[in-house]
Amino acid sequence: MRIRAVLGFFLALLFQITVSGQLPGREYSLKQLIDSALQNNYLLRANEKQTEIKQAEIDLLRLNYQPRISTGATASVWKFLLPNKQRLLGNSLTDVYTDISVYQTIYDWGENKVKKTVVEDEITLSREIQRQLRTTIIWGVADAYFELLKANSQLEVHHNTLNQLKSHLRYAENLYKIGKVSGVDVLKINVQISVEEKAIQKAENAALAQIINIRRLCFLKENESIIVRYQADSIFLAEQLRIFVPDTLYKQTFDNHPSMRAANLKLELEEKQKELSRLQNRPELYSYGISTWEHGYLPFGKNFNYNIGVGIQYTIPYFGGSGFKTRIIQSEIRKDQISDERTQLVFDLKKEIDLTLNEIEDIKSEISSNNRIISLAQETLDNALIMYRSGQGTIIDVLDAQTILSETTINQQKSRIAFLQALAKLNYLTGNDENPY
């Protein structure tokens, strides 16, 4: 008894050490997985910082109409003094010079205002890029989630099939013992069992691959066991009768898709860049003030002078000053380039929407066909089992019917989930960046 108690204690201790390295399993819904991916994605965080950087540029532009003050001081020694310096410095060969200058822009023809609107558009563009990232993340997580459900559904069907084959095996072994069937029937069932066990292993590996994918996409803890809530049936029931109108989807996509809105913003930005280039050829009106002190030593209190005034500055639009014309031409070319890209994007989005809608209709037809096949396959299996057990049928008929039923059931589960994947892609194509689940 004492030996058993000691052995039990060590076994319990070993079990505790084994499981202590792994956190208890946590169940996640699709909504929770997507929320976790959106909250922890580093590209989204980086994009938010880019928006903050652009916001700081607006603060910098506000300083352009504030006066710029600069100061300077020099101390030097002369070998001899020229007459004008001698009048200022006396007999001292040292020279201390200090100045303060102020420069104030009075009018810049609206250049600063245009620059501000450019930065504001760049902030809006950054937000559209963020929306594009969000839609991509939502689609990626949803697609991985549905792929995991496919693998789990396939695994469940294979397990059910394996249990049924084992039941067939027990019945065939009993018939073999009493001489009603040959050993070939038992062998054939064992072969089919081996095929199912191999399929189970393959499905387990596929499920594990998607678990790894989801863990990375959603930034889940490394040592936490993941349990994914099965929601395919409830989502399918809610969405199976949904009617899609292509023209409505096109309009929604062109109005809301981040890439389309980003292209429109880029066109507006290029137009404003053209305006900025034109303003480079406008004169700048400014005021200035300069005050100076100069003496032969410190401290000093005389030889103070100042100069204040208003000035205008203009760069002649020839030679080196004609660069703005080239920049205007570049902006026009970039506008044409963006327009071509936007037109191609319209065709690509329409194509993807059409293909996805066609895929949805095809999946619906496949689901309907699979329902009929499953019903017929189940009836065929039941009849084959009755015939086999009565000695009038063969095990081949039973195994064929079992195979058809299993494969069709797997295809049915995959089709229902593929329907949900197509909806997730449609959600991505229409530019919806909110969690739809």
C-alpha cells in the first residue's frame, strides 16, 4: 500500500509538471478572432503613427505665418583698423558684433493654405490605407477560420465513417466465424479502415496548419490551447436566402472600396500639387527687421543700429527658376497614370464580384445536389446492409455505399463552408472594414 501511495504521488507530480507548461484551452468565436487580429496587428499600429506624423505637419504649417527670429554674435581681432571700423571701435583691435533679425511672411498667395489641404488629404489617404488593411485582415482571418471548419468537419465525418466500418467489421467477423462469409470480406473492411485512418491523419494535419495560421493572424498566446467555436450552421442559415443584386454591389464597391477612394484622393492630391507648383512662380511679400550692436569689448552699450522694412521676392521663371513648369507636367502625367490605374481597378473589382456571385450560385446548386445524393446514399447503404446481413449481398456493395455517403457528406460540409467563404470575399470586395460577424 505504501509503494502504491508513493507511485501515485509521483505520477500526479509528473502530470502536473507536464500540463503546467500549457495554458488551459480557450474557446474563440469568429468575431473574437477578428477583433483580436485587428487590435494587435502591427501594420495597423504603424499606419496610425503615420497619421500622427501627418497631423504634426499641419502644426508645422501653422508656424509659417509666425515671425522667424534669428540671432548671431561674433568676436574677432583685427591686425589694424580701417577708418570706418576705427570710428566704431576706437583704438581697440577687438571686435564684438551682435545682431537680431526678424522675418515675417505677409502674403504667399494662398500657398500655405493649399499645403494644409494637401496634408489633410494625405491624412484621409492614410485612413483609407488603414481601411484596406482592416478589410484584408478580416478576410484573412475569416478564410482561415472557415478552412479550419472544413478540416474539422472532414475529420468528424471520417471518425463517424471509421466507427461505422468498425461496426461492419465486427458483424463480418461474426459471420465469418459461423461460415456465412469468407475472410476476404474481413480483409476488405480492414483495408477500408486503414484508408479512413490515413484520411483522419491528413485532416488532423490540415486542421493543425490552420490553427497555426489563426494563432499568428490573431496574435494568440503561444502556449494556449485554441478551441474554435463552430458557427458555420448558424451563419449559413442566416445567409442562405440572401439575394445579391450585381448593380447594387458595383455601386457599393465603387463608393466604399478603400482602393477606389484612395485613387480619387490621389487625383485630388496631384491637382493640388499642380497648384503648389504654379504658386512657386508668385512673388512673396514679407517684412523684416534687423538690429545690431558692435563695440570693441564687452559689455557694450553703444553703436546700436536697426533696419526695418517691407520687401518682395520673386524668382524669374527662366533657367533654374523654370523648374515649376516641369513639376506641373509631372503632375499631369501622374494624374493620367492614376486614372488608368483606377479604370483598371474598376474592371478588376467587377470581374471579382461577378466571379464570386457565380461561385455562390454554383455552391448553392452543389448543396442542393449533395442533399439528394446523401439521401439516396443513406438509403442505398441501409439496403446494402440488410442484403449483406441476410446473405444476399456483398461487402463491396456496403463499402461502396459507405464511401459515397462519406464523400458526399464531406463535400456537403465543405460546400456550406465554401458558401460562407464566398460571402467573406464579397464583404472584402465591397470594402467593408467593420467586423461582420
